[in-house]
Amino acid sequence: MRFSVLVETRLHDGIADPEGATIERSLPALGFDGVTGVKVGKCFRFGIDAPDADSARAEVDDMCARFLTNPVIESATVTVETADTLAEQGGRA
């Protein structure tokens, strides 16, 4: 079965985010006042073949722990959906 995966990463609280800070400082110069707490993360989208959603999720969790994220400074939110669900929403895996 084919699954669509979305992995969103972000830095843990207390970890410096210089990219987010630079964006936050730049926004007022572009006319966007009142924006605070800008954080920058990463997003990974991909398809994966697995027998079921639980197996797909376990494999993606392992990918995150071993390669996609640095668990010392980042956390990840993983979304796994059937590829059919994604197709109904107009996307592709």
C-alpha cells in the first residue's frame, strides 16, 4: 500500500534560531509590524510503500531518528495518510 508522508521539523525551545530571528527583524522593514516568535523549520514530503499505516509510521519515525532530524535539537511532527487520501485532495505522493 502507498502512503503519503509529511514530516515537519522545528527546533526545541531554547535552541537559537538565527534564521527565524533574522526574518523577524526584517519583517517590519517590509511593512509587516507586530510579528513575533518567528521559528524556521524544515518540511519533508514523500511517498512510502508499507503493508499498513502503522508500519509506514514506524519506518518514518526510524528515518527521523536516524537521518531526517537531529533529535538533540529538533522535534518532528509526522503525518501519514493513504496515497488515495492525498489524491482526493488534489496532491501527489
